[in-house]
Amino acid sequence: MARLRSIKLAAGNRTNWRQLLTEFLAYKKLEDGVDQYTLNDYDRTVNLLFKRFPKAWESEQALRDAVMEHLAQDIAPPTFNNRLVYLRTFFKYCISEGELSTNPLATMKKRRTEECAVSIEVDVLNALLAAPNQNTFVGLRDYTLILLTLDTGIRPSEGTKLIPQDFNASLREIYVPAKVAKGRVARTLPMSEVTRKALRKLISVHAPEWGDNVPIFCSYEGRELNRHTWGDWIEIYCKKMRTRIRPYDLRHVFALEFLRNGANAFAAQRALGHSTMEMTRRYVALVNDDLKTEHAKASPVDRLIKSTKAKSNTKI
């Protein structure tokens, strides 16, 4: 097999990358259960590479050169990391199909992203909650999804896929199924009474003909709300408030406040759906940095020493 593969590659008799991408997307959907939004991201990322470098597929050296130049662009670390992961996964599939002998991104590491606490004042959050018109379906939907994110830390891509059966009003819980969860591991999230009431009200105004499989957070026509559209709605509210908040920022607010208010790191990990403690530790570190800052402002010892020095100077 290896001999046949090397002959095929050397001869340049390779399948067109567009056909491979089509097969790859079908494979990810059927075998891995990847959702449509992620499939669109794969499609967009691979197409962008070959749009910039039309001759990249002519040889493996040309592909490697193109990929290196493509990723050398002046782009933000999150953008770089997304391109790296999506392209590397696609190339891995190409190797399994005998279309590549090596993955040009096999050893490349992600860029480190700068961690900063998402600090949103209480009055700003209250203004955001007050922005949607709850007398309309869309306004009630948006108000409830903001509440749910702040209350549970659920990811936007998870929250927009929940259906009424995932909500347990009597236990005040929302169930995130494995097929919806980013890490493909189900989890159950407790919620406050305020959020429970808002969810019950939203589900009660769903049109009867929609059925049980229409998402809780859908359009007024009963169509699925994707995370990009949700981001557009948040942007509309924020422009009126003259501020900028992304849907994911609300998840960060939950994580930091959850820890600041006494939750332990393991509880935060379970709530946030992190597969490892790595990301949770970053939130813990940010909270610890907050504590250091506040300590520097309000240390009782510093106040005592300053007071003692002031009295000594007065006596002199």
C-alpha cells in the first residue's frame, strides 16, 4: 500500500482537493456527528487557503509553502488556531485517503492567546437584559438566552440547539445532550428560579404546530437560531447601549463570577463542559489575579502601617 501511495503521489495523479473536501465533510457529518456550523467552518477555511494559493495542490512542496505563508499572515491568535486545527484535520483525512504522504501542519503548535478577565459592570448587564422587548417572541427569546448563559455558562452553540425536552422545570435543570455538547459529553446544568420562569414562558409561546423538535431558542418562524445570528442580535442591543459584548463574553462572566462567589474549580469545570482542567485553571488564575489587585487596594495591614506612620509623624 505504501509503495502504491508513493507512486501515486510522485505521478501527481491526485484527486482534486474540492472533491476530497466534499468527501471529508460528508465523513465528518456521518462518522463524527459534526454539526452544520462546524462543517461550514471547515469548508470556509479550506476554500480560503486554495483561493489565496490556487496552485497549492500541484505538489506537496507547493502545499507546504502555501500553508506556511497562509498562516504567517498577521492574524489574531484565535484565528490562527482555528485555521491550524481545521486545515490539519483536513490534511489528516487526505493522508488516510492516500492523497498526501505527510501533514504539513503535523508539528505546528497553537499560538498562545492572551487571557484577560471579561469585566462587565452589573449595570451594563442589567441594561443588556432590559434591551430586548419581551412583549415580542424574539425579545423574550433573547432575554431568556442571555439569562441562561449568565446563569449556567452554557456555550452559544449549545444553547441554540436545546429543545423543550432538555428543560426540566420541576428540577430547575437544563440538559445538554452529548450530540449538542462541544466535547460530545452530556451534562446537566442547574439554574436559578428567574431563569426557570423565563424558560417556561418562552416555551409556552411556541406555536403548537412547531412540534417537540423545534429548538427552544428559534426564530419567530420556528427555524433554528445559529450562533452567528445570535451574535448579530447581541450586537444590535449593544450598539444602542454604546458598548460591545459578544455572546461568549457572557459565558466568561459566568465562569469568573461562579469562582469569585466560592465555587471550586471542579464544579466550574463540570458546569462549563471542559474536558480537562486546563481552561478552567485559566479562569482560576484570572480570579486569583483579581484577588491580588483588590488586596493591594484594601490590605488591612497596609492601612494599619500607614496609620501608624501618620501618627508618628504627627508626634514629631
